[in-house]
Amino acid sequence: MPDFRRYLPILDWGRSYDKTAFSNDMIAAVIVTIMLIPQSLAYAMLAGLPPEAGLYASIVPILLYAVFGTSRALAVGPVAVVSLMTAAAVGQIAEQGTIGYAAAALSLALLSGLMLLAMGIFRLGFVANFLSHPVIAGFITASGILIAVSQLKHIFGVSASGHTLPEIVHSLWTHLGDTNVITLVIGIIAIAFLFWVRLGMKDALIKLGLSNSVAGVLTKAGPVAAVAVTTMAVALFRLDESGVKIVGSVPQSLPPLTMPALSPDLLQQLLLPAALITIIGFVESISVAQTLAAKKRQRINPDQELIGLGAANIGAAFTGGYPVTGGFARSVVNYDAGAETPAAGAFTAIGLAIAALALTPLIYFLPTATLAATIIVAVLGLVDLSILKHAWTYNRADFAAVLATILLTLGFGVEAGVSAGVIISIAMHLFRTSRPHVAEVGLVPGTQHFRNIKRHKVETDPEILTLRVDEALWFANARFLEDQILDRLTKDCALKHVILMFSAVNEVDLSALETLEALNKRLDEQGIKLHLSEVKGPVMDRLQRAHFLEELTGKVYLAQYDAWRDLHDATPIKAVS
């Protein structure tokens, strides 16, 4: 009988759900709902969609993730980076504010959802590993800068456009003379207040005598206060008549049933952006989910996470939303607020549904400058330029990858940046594995251990060359190993034995096997025997299915020390420091 809990984790945690979990989940849901109302509106604006799209994208997707997801703290919905990628992708196809733009956003969510779902069903979560952490850090940092700069047009109250940093800056500079002073004042005050909320409000409230928990809740509600105060100011003084742009009418309804556009031409245009959003969204989501799960010694199933996120995006596509994923900030707030199960997300969805039904008339006079301030303060937390210094100190190749990703994202847009990031990550991996670390090793005196002759004081035999191969052997690096050995032969004619120490070799593909066969033959022609030591079981199983071991001129030793004892003769020992 199939175990439905594998695909429906709700059947697992739901069986042990009790009053305590319900109480904790409800408290977390209230806190997260308060935080998500302004954030959802702001991220929809970042994606180039009506404010209500942000609320819609935070209701049904959260409910579906609660059923199919495995993380007990992950909060799914619109996030800054994916919103920016949505605007960049859909903006090339349709004009903002049109029906075609909204339909394309729905199609993008559907494509991303189907990709995630397929990857989960076929257990392809490992694909996200091709995007290295340095590249992810560089992309998110560059995206944070792009997002923050792109929102300055709302702070200044001017019209500006562009998807790259040079385009946005040039457009802003051109329209700077059209700045609306009142809008600018609102934007600056909102930014200053939100920074204070993030950095100093909680400590200030505690000093006033409030408890830590109450101060925490009020701090999370800080953005709501900014929304409420600026909205009332605009309504009271009718600042909209002075050129302050406002949100305006927002439909007072639950998420509608929508149909994504399924035109083959449109889907073809959205295919690459959907794939990039899928990868970035999954990497961000799984990183957050695993980090939070580790704190409570819980497990995350990456393949089931793909299914959960896929269902959430498909749900967004049919309920007026756009691509979603697990957000860092909201998930941390959810965790800190005491969420114990995915039911906290379901309760959050109910809270947002109530907001969509009852509270939307209250945000008619909400200035877009306040939403822009919310975005700017949120995304600047993503900017981490210290990764450049850290990468430069640790690994220059990683530094080059991070710098290239940042510059390409800023200069050519998010799609170019993340595409380059994937290519750079794979290229770095191929370069490193194509030039494996091969160390000549010798015996550490008084032990049975063999270490690199360049790093340790060891014993060697002039007739024996032992090379430790620290990488799987495959078609891209087998010739490199062969060249290393043949180069050594031209410098040392006293050799009688070459031992390949395979303790770190996990794989030998067919091309590498053919290279070993050719090497065995060339060494034999020069009177030198080829031996293997410490070959792992799976590798030995493969070698035994070929003729290589039958033709091997030397032996296969269980341990390197056995090979040393067997082959070492009366030749004077040479000490190497």
C-alpha cells in the first residue's frame, strides 16, 4: 500500500496536532500576517503588478504549501528577487498595467510551478546544486542593489525605467528635475522610520519597560505603522492632489479564478525566465528551510519541497498571483514567533484573505513612496559586499565568479546575471575537476600513513613513485593524470613501480579506464609496473567488469602500506622534508 505521507506531509504532522501547536501557530500567524500585508503590496508593485496581486499570491499558495511542503517554518509568497525577475521577464513581453502583462505573469507562475513539480516527481533537486554559494551571494547582492535603485523613482515621484543599473540611473538622472518634493519628504521619512524600526525600535521599547515578546510584536508591526500614518496624512491633507502618487482602488475580494495565457509563442518566450526563477526560488527556499529545520533538529525533504513549491506556484497561476517561493525574512519571523507546523502558514493565508476582503478600502490613499521605502529597507538587508573580501581572501576563483555575477547582473539585468552565474558555477566545477590534485606521497616514519612529500617529512624509494589522486577520474581529467605521470618518467629513469593511490577516487568512467589501459601499456614498454592501492568497492566492481585488471602489470593492494612493504627493496631510503 503506498505511503501517502511521502507526498502529503500534512498527514504526518497533522496526526499529532494539538492545542499547544494550534495556539503557537495562531500567534505566529497573526504576527506574520501583520508583516505581510504591506510587504505583499510592495512586492506586487516591484513585479509591475497591481497591489492586490501580492495579496492573492500570498493566500492560496501558502495553503497549498501547507499541504505538500515539509518545512514547519517556511513562509511562502512573493519575495523581492523573484518579483524583480518577474518584472524583468514579463516587461519584455507586455507593457505594465495591461491585461497581457498580468496574463504573462500568471503564465510565468504556471511554468515555474510545472518545472518545480516535475523536478520533485523525478527527484531532480540536485540540479540546484549547480549554482554555487558564492554565485548565489553575488546574484542576490546585485539584485538587492538593482531593486533598491529601481524604487528610487517612487521616492522622488518621477517616471523612470530600465532593467539594468546604467539604464535606471540614467533614466532617474534625466527625470530628476520632475521630483515631487512632498513625495520625496514622505519617502525619506518612511525610509528613516523603517530603518529605525529594524535597528533600534525593539531596544527602545524594552527600555520603556515593555517585555521582550511585546516589543518584538510591535517591531514586526512597524511597517504597518508607516503605512497607516502616511496613508492618513495623504488622505487628511489630500496630498494626492499635489502630485503624490497613491495606490488607489484595490478590489475588495478573495483571490479570483484566473486562467494563464497558454499561447505557444508566449510560453516559449517565458521558458528561460521560468527556469531561472525556478532555480533561484528553489535555492533560496531550501536554504532557508534547512537552516530553520536544523535549529529544531527537523528534516527537510528537498524533493518534496519541490513538489510543495510547485503546487504553490500553480495555485498562484490560477488565483491572480505570480511566481512565489519561500522568503527569508518572513520565514525567520514565522520561526521566531513560535510556528510549530505548516498550519501557521494556513492561518496566515486566512488572515490575508480577511485583509483582502475587509481592509483594501483603507489603503486607497497609501502613497507608493511608502511601499517603495518598504522594499528598499527590506532588500538592502540582502546586500552583502563583504562576500567579495571573503572570497578574495579564501579563493581567487570564487572571487572572480562573485564579481562577474555582480557586474553582469548590474550591467545586463537579472536574467543575464543568473544565467552567467549558472554557467560560471559549472565552468568552475569543470575546471577544478579537470585538473585534479595529484600528490606524490611518502611514508611518515614510524607509521603506516602516507603524506604529500611537499608538506611532510617522509620516506621515499627512488624505484617507487606513489601518486595519490584526489578526484574522481573521468574523461575531462584522465589525460591530465597521464601527463603528470609521463612527465615524471622523463625526469626519473630509476623508476620500476608506479602506484596510484585511489583512496579519494569515487568514480572511474570509460574514458578514464581507457586512459589507464593505455598508461599501463606505455609503462610496461619501459619496464615499469603499474599498481593500484586502496581502491574503493564500487570502483573495484567497475574495474572487475573490464579487462583492465587482467592486463594490469602490477597488483591491486588493499592498503598503501601493503604496497610499500611488498615493493620496497634494499634501495637506500631517501628522506624528503
